[in-house]
Amino acid sequence: MARSGMTVEILGASRLRGRLEDLAAEVVQELKKAVEESAEAVASDTRRDVAKDTRNLERKVDIKYSGEQDLNATVGWHDPEDYYARFLEVGTRRAPAQPALGPALEAERARYRGRLTEAVRRALR
């Protein structure tokens, strides 16, 4: 059985999901840009802060988009061979945690709502 990698999911406009059909195409495009900016910020911060022993995890941080109009982004290590990323994130009995993905997500969380709000404002101007 293959193990999955370590990821976090950034959900774009989850409260608006039921109303997406009613939103103007410009609003959806602006929201998509905001989700992409947030996903890129999380990926970039994760690459910067992840343990650099072999540089494998740094190179393999990836973003996958899904959902209606690609308004969901999953950031992290998607390859089952990178299962050990979770051990670095949370630590083990013998090794302390060296988190990179979690702190990157927390740093972006503070900016995310503002990105979405600004995206809607830009589209409605």
C-alpha cells in the first residue's frame, strides 16, 4: 500500500462555493489569482525553511489545484516516496520536529482573508 506525502489544503472561497455560479467571471478569476498567490507563498516559505539535508524535500514541494474553477490548492509533498516529510514536520520519539509546512501555512493564514477580500474588491470595481 502506498503512503501519501504530507500536504495542506488551501480552500478558496469555501463559504461562497454554493454561489459561484452566480458570481461574475471576473470575481472568480480574481479569487483564483488570490488562491494561487497564497499557495505560492506557502510553497515558497516551505521551500525556504524545510530541512536541507538532501534538498529533496525542497525541490519537491508542489501545488495541486482542484475544485470548482481550481479554487482549492493543496501544497506539500504529493509523492508517496516523500512520506518522511511528516516526520520532519511533527518530529518523532528520537528526533525533534523541524516544521516548515505548518509555519508557512500559519504565516499565510493571516494574509489570506485580506487577499480574498482585495480580489473581490478588484473584480467589483
